[in-house]
Amino acid sequence: MSIHEVIIRGGLGNQIFGLFHAYKLSLKYENKVCLNLSNYYFGQRKDRDFILDLLYPSLLEEFKISKNLLSKVLYLYVRIFEKFFVNKNQNFLPGDNPFFINYFRNRYIHSGYFQKIDESELDKKTFTLIKKRFYPYIKNKKYNYLAIHIRRGDYLSKKHSMHGIIHEKYFLEEAKKLLSENYYEGIKIFSDSPSLIETKNFKKLHKNIIFDEGGESFEVFRRMANHKGLIASNSSFSLWAGILGDIENFSIPSHWMKNVNSSILGLKNFKRYNCFL
């Protein structure tokens, strides 16, 4: 019997990508998978804490959590291996090439959040499974608002400039289209930098413009997932909110990072809105 361990890292959206991969491995090998959380032991960013179990409390029942000394050593080994020995793969996002290491007999550790969800039978089963698992913790009465996620925050820093910023005009173009096709009571804007949003431009589309109140990330995620419409940013946070919320009128950007088309994520059945970064 093989034992598989998946490194979980990043913010909430990336944590869900990692969980998707863990579910995929558990289906493939018909065995319980371990989640390695050592990244959060060494991590310095307080806005990137492990909170997946707060969004999905059943996580601790389904998976063994690995955070002992061996887990930390394996994590550091994987990061060194990733830096010096993993070739860049154009089939994945820059800096996030998934790989695994067979570090002992029948023992494997997997790194890099799983990104491309294709039409394979295994991916379809995994996609169905993760939506089913989250359903009781996500579903609530739908707000009849068009939600828009406008991410700025750390994307404005030089360190994260490769992500690129989606200009407001692209959100406005998609919002105008969705508003012409559906009735919404208003537009709710989710943003980490509300002061940078030109609210007057959105008021030209709908007189009722409100901003989400913010708070804990997993609470914001649940609220975002319970809207009748959602325009996602180039962020796995709003991507998964639309998926797990099963939002019917859900649009994701045509480009995910600078010079990187969002087709790299797979998910080809989801509607794309035109944008450039």
C-alpha cells in the first residue's frame, strides 16, 4: 500500500487547490491521504494562515494532518528540491509546478497546488466529490446581487507584480453584460482595497452599489459563494467561491497572470470574460 502526503500552502484558494489534489489521490489509490501543513509553521505572512478547516470543519475527520518534525524536514527538502531541480513547465502557472518525490519505499510527498482540472474521468469524479463535501458548509440563501471580486492588495507590490492587475473597465464590461441579461437588486463589490475602486463608474450600471463588510477570509468566502452572479478576479479565492457556490452566472478572466491565458486552469466549461493584465 502506498502512502501519499500533499503539501498545503498559500491562501485559502490555494489551500482548496491542494485539497482537490489530495481528493484526487485518495480516489486514485483508494487510500487516505495525509496533508502536510509545515508551510504554516515556517510561513511569516499572517494573511496566509491555514484556515481551510474553518471553512470545511469535516477536513480533520477525512484527512490525517501532518505537522511533526519529519513533516517539517520533508517540507524543507521539497522546497530545496523544487528550487534547484524542478524544471519550469509551461503547462502550469509560473512558480507552481506540481511534482512528487518518492522519498522512501511506497511513500510519496506531493508539492505544488494542482491547477489544471481537465475532462478526465478522475478529475470529473474529484470535482463532483469536492463540491459534494463542501455543500453543507457553503450553501445558504442566495443574495440576488451581482458580486464582483476586485483584487488589488498584494498584487500592487513589486514582489507579486507578475500576477497583473485587472483594470476596472473589464469588470464594468462584464457587469454591463450580465445586468442586461439578468435582474439583480444591486452590485456587491468584494475588494481588499475598496478605497482604490471608482464607485461612480459602477453606479452608472446600477444605483445600488455596496461593499462587502470584510472580516475573516472564510466568512467572506461563504458570503461571496452565495450570490446569484459572480465576476471573479484572477484569484483562486473567487474562482473557488464560484465553483463551490455553484453560481450559475459565473465569469472568470480570460487571462490569469501576465501573458498567461486562464485556459491553463482547465475548467473549460466556465464562461470567460475578456481582459488583459
